Amino acid sequence: MKRNYRGLFFTPYVLWLAMFVIAPVALIIYYSFFNIHHHFTFANYQEFFSSGTYLTMTANSVLYAFLITLFAILISYPMALVISKLKHRDLWILLVILPTWINLLLKAYAFIGLLSHDGLVNDLFQFFGIPAQHMLFTDASFILVAAYIQIPFMILPIYNSLTDISDSYIRASRDLGATKWQTLTKVIIPMTMPGIKSGIQIVFIPSLSLFMLSRLIGGNKVITLGTAVEEHFLTTMNWGMGSTIGVVLIISMVIVMLLTNTKRKRRRTS
Amino acid sequence: MKKFLAALIAILALCAGLAYGSDQLTKSTGDTGNKVLNLYNWGDYIDPSLLTKFQKETGYHVNVETFDSNEAMYTKIKQGGTSYDLTVPSEYMVEKMKADHMLIPLDKSRLVGMNHYGHSFLNKSFDPHNKYSIPYFWGTLGIIYNDQYVKPGSLEHWNQLWSKKYRNDIMMIDSARDILGFSLISMGQSVNTTNSAELIRAKDKLNRLSPNVKAVGADEIKMYMAEGEAPVAVDWSGEASEMMSQNSHLHYVVPTEGSNMWFDNLVIPKTAKHFKAIYAFLNFMNQPKNAAQNAEYIGYSTPNMSAFKLLPKATQDDKQFYPTQNLIDRLQVYSNLSPQKVQEYNDLYLEFKMHH
């Protein structure tokens, strides 16, 4: 009787997993082995790993995703640190989360208004006597906007792990003669490593395929794997190749997960 | 939590109520029986007042559903489960749908008013003798420039885009065939070439253009050009006419050495059911008065010559959108390519986009 009930509670979870996790991934993997004539083939993988275009695109995607993640950390960590020390920190963190309530596309268009040739930023520049700059469609503007969009997702886990640190650790470190800098680098940062790692996991993967931003802000001068997936599904109707790129993205996600997880385990066992 | 749930339920109930209400409203204006026509069209691609007029005249209610790319429309019709009576593919898609047996031939004996169409717009290679399709609108690929930055008349040929003057100045429509197409035309080749060596040369030539390319985009080009963000763009005439209505400094040129000419066409897909309504609608749209009204609303070029004569004088004389016969003869229409060639075009195009 009891066991039956447990099975019942378990079914929604299993069904969910089967329908929305396992089935789509299985379908992507299945499609990746077919060419445009629906014949079974390994050619898609062969093409991906032997074509200079796709390999440069992968390198580009990883490089941009790395830069976006890096900038997101550089901005988020100090911000989380400051917010966690503030009096009304719950309110401040709410303000950080607020932009995620706004649709991504709207935010992208808002940035077009800010960065365009006659936009607000250039108006400000001219006020200080700096000539108007072409800011849209540059690598810098793409990374800026992408980092801006990812920052809330980076701040939250870091902030949570910061607030989890008991004050006694910091006091202990001061009592033992550590400077403020030493407390930060030897105590606080190592203890918030899990937060930083989950931030990286949440930010890095979506950054690999930001095709909407690379078009609107990057003017398609930044080509990432997402651009290629979109093209294969919508223009050439080569679902096989599109799926192959999808599989590569899934595998890179697994790699990032493994890289950011193993160290934590090792520390626990030592 | 309770409050949150209550709010959530209230919103859902409100939406359901509104949806039901709007459903009732459309039902009462329309006909629930057989007097309907299911039109599968591009977004905002017919004057809504014509649909009301059509219903008043014939009693058929038109249900419009929209798509945003030929490929999306193709996939949806191919997958089945729909009952579209008419749809509006571009020329190469007519050819593809025809090859895949997805179209029903037109019954010419039931069509009235085909004599209104200009000779340049009928019997094209994608559909000989218009067995399956009636041209709906047509247009070209060309260059849009802003006369605040570019001297009028100084930019009239594809090759001029490569000039050092236009460094980081050009916006281009994100479409493999159009971009490789103008590069091919600038070298005197066909836009339908299947010769790989020619295609690679066209791509190499485009690579040399990349310092001049500011961005490659889609709909947003209209906004950027209207705001004066870029001085030059390569885009379709339909998009150009929309930009020009927002910014009077913009001008559209079709290079004299030739360009692409595109057609959107009314066709009957295999899923059609209401044939009486279909022919009533086709004949209704063939009427010069209605075609002219539609052309004025959409702003694209109409292939219906009798309708053309009803358009305002300024539109008729507009060489940007109704070029001379001499130029029309030099325009090339896309034909459907094999999937391998489509892939080749797109791969080369992707390489160009990645070139810095």
C-alpha cells in the first residue's frame, strides 16, 4: 500500500523528466545523425569537426561567453559584497533582480536607444565635448549588453553564499591578525566559491548562444553557435546539422558542469 | 501565498473571459458554416477593409492567419492538420511547393480578370503559364541611402558599395541569396548560379566588402535607417518604402546593371477545401479597384497594370518602385535550388559573415 503511494508521488516527476528533459535531448541526438535526405549518417559530426567555419565559430562563442562571464563576475562580486553589508540588503537585492522581470528583447531595444549615434550616451559625450562615437555593432557593446543581462543571475548565487557566511569566521580571521585584504582573499572568497561556480554555470552556457543579441546589438558581426542553429532550422532546413550543433552545446554544458563541480568534491574529501 | 494564488486565478479568469468574449464576437460577425475562406498570409499584407468589403459583396468570411517566413509557412502546410485555402509564397517557394506536390493547379475557366496583369509579371520561370500562381505583389532588391551623408546620384551601382568612402557605413539584409546575389550580379553572373567556383569568387568579393559593412540584420534595419544610424543599406523595395515614409532623406535605387526581382504569389495549397470562396476571392483581388486599394495600403508594387493606372500620379511616376521596362528586363528572378546548393549558398554566406 505504502509503496504504491510512493510510486504515485513519483510519477509526475518521472513524466516531467521523460517528456521535457529526456525526450527533447534524445530527439536532438537522433536528428543529429540524419542528413537532409533523412539518411542515417555521421557526416554532420564529421563536417562540424573538420570545417574551419564551425570550429572558428565555436572558438568565437567560447571566447565571447568567457568574456561575458568574466565581466559579469568582476562587476557582480564587489556588488554582492557591498549589498550583503548594507542595512536594507533585501531591498537592494530586489532592485538588482528587478531588470529580469523585463523581457530580454525590450532591454535590447532600450540599449539600442542608449547606444545609437543620436542616443543618450552620445548626448552625454557631446555635453563633455567628446565627439559622438559609433558604439552599436561593436564587440564591446555586445559584451556590455550581454554582461548587463547576465549580471543578476551572477549576483544572486554569490550574494546567497555571502550571507551564509557566519560573522564569527570574519571576526576570527581579524583576531588572528589577518588584514582586511587577507580576510577577503583567504576567507571570504574561498567560502563563496560554490556561489561563484553556480553563477558561472548559469551565465556561461546561455552566453554561448545569444543569437538575438548578436544580431540586434552585434549586428551579426559577432557570430556565435546560436546564429548557426537558427540558420539551420529556419533557412536551410537542415535540422540534422542544427541538431549536431545543439549536441555540441549540450556536451560543452556537461563539460562546464564537470569542471565547476569536481573541485568542490575534492575539497570535501580532503 | 494565498493572495498570490488569488491574484493568479483572477488574471487567468479574466483572460479566459476575454478570450471567450472575443471568440463570440468574431463568431457573430463571421459565418460559422461553409461560407468561409482560410487565408494564410504574411503579417499585415492585405488591407483589412478589403476583407470586410469582400464579405459584404460575396458573403464569405475570411479567416486570416499569418506567417513570417516562407520556410515557416512551408513546414506548417507540409505537416498537415491545417485547412488553408490560399497562401502567399515567394517565387522560389512556389517552385519548391510545386515540386513537392503541395499545390493545386488554378482552374483558368473560373478566373476573371487575368488580362489586367502586365506581361513582365506573368509566365515567369518559377511557374510557366501561371499554372499554379497569380502574382500578388512584386519588388526588387536595391540600395537605400540617406542624402544627408551620400550625394544623390553618386551611388547607383553595386560596385560602388566597395568604395573606401563607405567604410563601416552599410547595413545589409540578413539573407544568403540576396547578399551573394548582388555580389554575383556585380560580376555579371546569374543569381541562380550553381557553379561552385563562381560562388566562391562571389564570396571572396563579399569578404572584401566586410570593412564597409556596419551590420547585417532584418526588420530592425528599417528603424536604424529611419533614425539615420547608417547612411547606406541593401534591402528590399518593400522595406525601403516603409523606411522612406518615416524619413524623407532616404532614397531607393535599383542598380542599372540589374538586381533581383521578387514576387509574392497567391496559390492554392493541397489543404484547400472552399473552392467557391477561393475563386470568388481571387477574382475579387483581380479587380483593378481592389488591387489598387491594396497596393496603396501596403505600399508595394502591384503587378496588376489596370490597378497601376488607378494609383496616384506620384506613385505611378516613382521610378524607385515602378522602374522602367528597360530595367525590369534586366532583373533576375530566383529559382528554387537543390537542398545541397541552398546549403552551399548559406555556408558561404556564413563564412562571409564571420570574415572580419
